[in-house]
Amino acid sequence: MTKLLAWIVGVATLSLFGWYVAFAHTGGVVSSLSVGARKVVIREVPELKLPPVPGSPVGYDCNNAFFWDGGSLYCFTSHEHPFRSMGRDLAHLSDPPTRVHFDNEVDWKMGGRWIEAVHKVAGRRLYMWYHNEPHHVLRTRPDQAAPRIGQMYSDDNGLNWHDQGVILEAAADTFAPDTLNRYFVGGHGDCSVIADRTMTHFYFLISTYNRDTSEQGVAIARMACADIEHPVGKVTKWYNNSWSEPGIAGHVTPIFYGEVDWHKSDARAYWGPSVHWNSYLNEYVLLMNKAIDGNFPQEGVYISFNARLDDPGNWTPPQKILDVRDWYPQVVGTGSAVDGTDRAAGRVSRLFVKGRSVWELAFEQTP
């Protein structure tokens, strides 16, 4: 009886210790909801901030891309231009970050470029995708932009980049000359990029600002991984249930439509997607902003799930998980150096909004 009691106490102690290691550092539950067989829980944690862009009035202005190499974690923060930081883990990134360089920046006249996503080939090149905002796309609206997406590569882990060209761009006849949007007359931008689990395709989750409401919201495109060295002209957009439209000037069918026209003063639409593969759920998880007028104030952070990137119609309906007014929600995995990035996470990860994390995002699978 004494041995049995000791064994029970020991098991209970180990179980309690395991719970403590996993959750004792967390604060209260901010939100909790169920999406099918998944439970989504957000808890308070001590604040963690990424190294901001030096001199920037906002500090962070897009998704912040991460990758691991040689035991070091690398992070890119951007506002008009990207900066790189590195360190042994998420809490020890170099600050201030270092300004990166583009091979064509001296003669570049097409507006700012923001790093939104990266992909590291082990032992080889680093690739990235940038959001670009060329202005003067409409003579009548010289201060507004029509964003587009380009690709670059680096052979020194992101300090120096070679621009491979624009790969996703909207047609000029889709711009809205009478827009009431604060920033955009049209275009594709504010993106997230991830390779599928078989390394067959890269998938681009993009925000679309087309003047036609049937093409506004969050859309998807893809490119064969084999085309990464020569990407221009190789991207196709999802349209009318097939990968049928070209990346340049092609149409899109959104996976999440806008609710009110982006170009009206009371616009209401999803934008700014951030996607990651979740090894605990064995599916992809998408976070998004939701704007509530043309000045981009945010109504909150929304979540959606899908087991297959090549099945765009299978994303779950978005559900709000957090009431915040800042932009750019994303997770950063807290697992090993292989998995802990903005594109791969497990059951528990850090949840960032605009470069700041005071939350952890946890998943549970329910019967």
C-alpha cells in the first residue's frame, strides 16, 4: 500500500511538473474557442518585442520573416526597406538590426520594398519575397500605390540581395481611380509564402485590392519549387476553381472575400495573411487582419485552417481570436531550431501582432 501510494504521488508529481514546465510561465486566458475538433486558446505571457526598424515611426510594417541556419535565428523587419537581426533564439536577436542591400537599389525608382517571407535551402541560397509599392501608377492619384510582389535571393543569409523580378502583379485596368482607400488604388501585396510538405509548390497567400469586389480579399497563387531560380512568368493564380491565371495581370478568385468594397470609406475586408504549418494539428493555420474602413483600422485577428494548400476551397470560415487594433498577426514557433519559425510551429507558439508578443497561441485537439 505504501509503495502504491508513493507511485501514485510520484506520477502525479511528474504530471504536475510537466504541466508547470508547459504553462506556469503563462498568465490568464485571453480567449478560447472551438473550430471543429480544434480548441484555440490565447494566454498572456511576458512581453517580447522584435528589433524594430531604426528610425521608423512604426517600427514594423509587414510580416516579419524568420529562418534558422547554423544554430542562429535570423529575423527581417521592414518599413520601406528591410533590416536583419540574428541571435541564438527569439529572445536574443541583435538590436539594432542591420540594413540589408539590394543589387539594384541605387537606380530603383519604384517605391519601398518590404521582406514578407523567406525560404532557406539547406547549405545553399536564401530566397525571399517582397511587397513593393510603386506610386504614380495613376496620374490622378500620384500619392497612392498599387502593390505587387517580387522575389530575390541572397548568398550571405540576407545581407545582400539579387532582385529576380516581379512575379505577382495586378493589371492596370483593375485599379480604382475614384478610390477612397487611404493607401492603394489596387494591386496585390501584403503576402505570406510557404512551401507545401512535399516541396512541390510554393504557395502565395496575397491581399488583393482590385476595383472589382469579386476579386477583393485574400487570394492564393502558386509556383513550382523547381522554378525558384527563374520565377518570372512561373506563378499561376487560383481562379474559377483552377490554377489558370498568370501571376502578372491575371484574375483571382479570393478564398476570403471582402465584405464591403475596399475603395469605399466603410471598407471591410480581410488582408495581411500569415500562414504556417502546424505539426501538432497536421494542417496549415492562417491568421489575418480585418480592416473596418479604408484607413485600415483593425477589427481583430482571425484564424482559419486547411489540411491542403492545393485545395483552396477547404479553408474553414474565419473566426476572430483576438481583439486588437494593430496590424500583422503572425506566430513564431517555439520548438527546435528546425521548426521554430514564422512558417512552422507546434502546439504552442508565440503570437505576435506588429512585432510585439504578449500572447501565446495554443491548440488542443478535441474528440
